[in-house]
Amino acid sequence: MIPFNKPYLTGKEAHYLYQAVLSGKISGDGIFTKKCHQFFENRYDFKKVLLTTSCTDALEMAAILINIQPGDEIIAPSYTFVSTVNAFVLRGAKIVFVDSEATTPNIDVNLIENLITDRTKAIVPVHYAGVACDMDFIMDIAKRHNLFVIEDAAQAIESYHKNRPLGGIGHLAAFSFHETKNVIAGEGGLLAINDDRFLNRAEVIREKGTNRSQFFRGEVDKYGWVDVGSSFLPSDIIAAFLYAQLENIDIIQQKRKKIWRWYYDELITLEKFGVRLPFIPDYATNNAHMFYLICNNIEERSRLIAKLKEQGILSVFHYLSLHKSPYYIDKHDGRRLPNADNYSDCLLRLPFYFELEDSDIQTITQLIKEFYSK
Ligand SMILES: *Cc1c(COP(=O)(O)O)cnc(C)c1O
């Protein structure tokens, strides 16, 4: 049996959990939260980061920070996870969905500018599979139209656009440590704040609308309710687990890149059957978040999934285009988004986790090659 995903433990997780528990302080913003914050601020030079309970929550914080009001418009790809846009819908925003590129599932930046109106507030690019969107292009549009850019960097840890770390380019960015990502904490996320204007308010929103963080630093002599907010901070137990992972990020990434390369080298021959493999633009890096194939059609993909499953191998598709989702189909303006639909129908993700070995990849890729050669 080869599962689709298997959470990897680096070895120190239980030890740090134990330490966190023994420290006597396991609510948010304890010792391990601080260690995680430092890790991100040092390694990626993000101005400020705040751990959150999920990437979804980090995106909801972003929606509050940019003051989304009912009727505001958000430009985002349709081929993405629900949370990318749900965070803004919760505050009354209308989502203007954009098609994917033909070459990658990322937002087609050439389509953005025509969709901007007086109500447009932000662009929310998603770095699909950890591969950068064309951020120079997006930041240029945002600057000219005075829009915010919020990167959904859920899959993008350790990945770069040219030489800049993803999550450090937009005004705000959200990362995920869900157990299916490269670096995990079960559930967990991070908000990266790259614009000074949001520094203080982000802390307040994360602490139920109070200025508790300032109080603990001794900057105010009492704390109280100063803004809206919610409880977006994770327990230090989550941070303890995450820190063990972060300490081993180089080992994790080295292995994942190997796995990705094994898949690629074995499957590149499938291009003669019309199957497409991931494409990495020259401004982007590959953080080996996932490996996918793009089949010729949905029927072929279903048969391939079934064939792999017969042999105990779990491959999955995901993201049904959001503009066609039961919740949004009536709210979408009717534009066709053919590339997003194509990825919904044809993209297939193969098993991807740290403990996959060369022999597993051989088994999986042999079956896929047999499937196509028949
Ligand atoms: C995983 C993921 C999310 C959600 O992350 P959570 O931490 O589970 O909230 C959001 N967007 C994208 C693109 C994702 O892959």
C-alpha cells in the first residue's frame, strides 16, 4: 500500500512537546512560538510574522487588515482551495475569478488588469505547488491601481521568485502547516506582514481585538478591547511541534526534491502520449511540494486513478474550479475559465511524502507507463 500522504516526524517533535508542557505555559505566544517567529524572520527576512491556527485564519486576518467591506472585489484564481477566497467572502467581498495559465495552474496575470473596477481592493495570487506566480507583473499592476496583494503561500515555503522568498513580496502572505504540506504541525499557519501599516493592528486582530501583546511588552499599562479580532493564535504546543520541523527543513527539502526528480525523470517519456508534467517558469523555483500529471481528459484520469488504486496506490485530484462550485456558480459573472476547468478535470497528484523511496517511485511510475503504453 502506498498512501497519498504520510506526515513525516523529524524525531524531536515529542521532545519539544514535552518541553512545552513542562514549561508550564502552553497558551499562545510562548517560548516555541517565539522560536518559530525568529526562524521565519531570520531565514526569509520577513518583516514580521505571526503564527496562526491555520492558513485559512491567516487569510481571514488579512481580509480584516485590509478592511474588506461588503461589495469590495477581490481578484483571485478559480483553481485554488476554498480558503483563498472564503476569507474575503466572510467579510462581504465579491470574488472576481481569473483563469489559470495554460502552462501552470497559477493565475494568468495577463487577464487581471481588465477585471479591475472601482471596487477592486486586492489581488490574491496562489503559488500553486509552491511555484511562484509572475510576481513582478502582479506587483506592477497592484502599484498602478493602488491595490493590495495578499499571497496565498500555503504551499510555498522555501520557494522563491527570482531571489525573493515567496510570502515576502505581497503586502501580506499566508502559509500553511497542515499535515499535507512540506513542513507540518497537524494544523497551523502563519501570517507574514511585509507592510509597516499592518504591524500593530495584526497583533491586535490575532488577540481577540485586544492590545494584549503590547501590554506584555510593557508598551501600555493596561490592555483592553481596541479593535475587532478573533482568537487566531495557536497554543505553544503546536509551535513546539512546528519548531522541530523547521529545525530540519533542509533535510525535508533535500529529500522532497529528490522524490520530485525521480518522478520527473521517470515520467518525462509520457509526453509522447500527450501527458504534461509540471512546468517551472525561469523566475520560479521548485520547492517540491507536490508532483502532478496532467492527463488528456477526465475519463483517462479516472481510469488511471482506478488502475493505481487496484495496486494499492492512492493518487488524488482536487480543486473543482470555484467559479463552478455550488456556492459560487450563481454569483460568478459567467466568464468561461477553460484552463481552470481543464486542471479540475485532468490534473492528478501522485503520492508525495518524505518516506517515499526510489523503489516506491519505480512501482508507481512503472504502472503509469504500462497504462499509457497500452
Ligand atoms: C492548504 C491550503 C490552504 C489552507 O491551509 P489551512 O492551513 O489548512 O487552512 C489554503 N490555500 C491553499 C492554496 C492551500 O494549499
